[in-house]
Amino acid sequence: MRILALDAATEACSAALLDGDSLIRRYDEIGRGHAERILVMVEELLAESGLALSALDAIAACIGPGGFTGVRITVATVQGLAFGASLPVVAVASLEALAARALSGADADTHALACLDARMGEVYWGVFRPDARRGVAATQPPRVSPPEAVGPIEVRKLRGIGRGFSAYPALAQQAGLVLAVGAQTALPDAREVATLGACRFRAGEALDPADLTPLYLRDQVALTEAERHRSVTNGRSNSGLEKSRD
């Protein structure tokens, strides 16, 4: 199994190449320049492995949720590479990749609360458990909400991971968690995207590149916090006008 995986959905930009039991990766936290850096990473991995892109089985993409531009970069880059090499693609969510790291070595009863800072006073979060077929499976699928709306999470064993816990420290206490060292600073990594991608490729979840779609969660992904506030305020005002007309 040879899988190339890419992720630029957050502050981190990463690429990994899984070849059987061997995995090589590149990982950088950069403010800008994800589009240029991720292509350099791909070139470096292919050169290090001695493989041509066409020799791979598939390309795995981290489809979000995350930054709007970063998710678009990941999806577009994966599509371009896959079309050029006539390869299928596999979709992996950023929260799934985080959960896979937290659940490494865990038993079947353990769950992971993966949480990322979504900005604008919200977090992306989901709850996952180990799954032999797909790597991880969602018990509470990815969603976006204010941090105080996370939960309830009624499981016996729960681990937390992701920078949502760093942005909102009260979340860990709210969820009844004691975080492992470094868990609150974790970001998605193409390493886990590659391993999950391999699981899903074997499970028959490969896609045509044209069918790869981002996972944004927000309907109005491009609005600033002030714009979203005005939108909500205007919506309430319009609702009041409609009621007064009635």
C-alpha cells in the first residue's frame, strides 16, 4: 500500500508518504505559503522514497474542518496531483486525524474528543472511537459550536486532543478531562491522514478526484466575526418586522 497524504487545513502544513510499514513525512507550522510549501514537501518525499507519483495507490486529503483557504489548498492540490497521475483519492477529516493520534494504542472502549479553534468564538469538535475497518468512527460527528455547547459526552473513557483546548482551557474541565502532555497544542498531521487513508482505501472508500469535497461546517465561511454578528442582528430585526406585519 502506497499512500501520499496532504494537509494544509490549519496553521500546520504537512505531507506524508506511507509505503507498506514505512512512513516518511514533512511538517511545518507556517503562517502563510501553504500552497508553495506543500508542493515542495511532495517533491521531497517522492525524491526520498525513490517513487514516482504514478507508482502510488492513492492520495489522501485532509478535507477539514479548518481554515477556509487551507482546506481549499489541500483539496485543490490533491485533485491536481491525482488527475495528473490518474490516481484515486481518499478523504479524511482533520478531527479524525487528531482523534487517531489520541486513540493510538487505546482499547475499544476509549473515545477521543478532538477539538480545534474555529475562531469567532467557536470550536470545531467531534467524538470518535477506534474502528478496525476505518481507523476511527464518529460517535458524535464533526460540528461547529460555541465552546460551552460542547457535549454532553457520556462515555467511560475519554481522551482530549487539539488546540481548541488551548484556546478555551475551561473545555477540559467541562468535558471532565485530564489532558495528556502536549494534547492541547496538537494540530492535524498528514501522518495520521496517511494511515487513515490506507484503512479507507482498503475498505473501498476511494473516490474519483472530481468527487473530493471540502468539509467546512460553516455555511458562511468567509464572514468576519463582525459581519456574522450583523447578520444575526439583522435576522432578528427582520423576524421582528415580519411578526409586527402579522
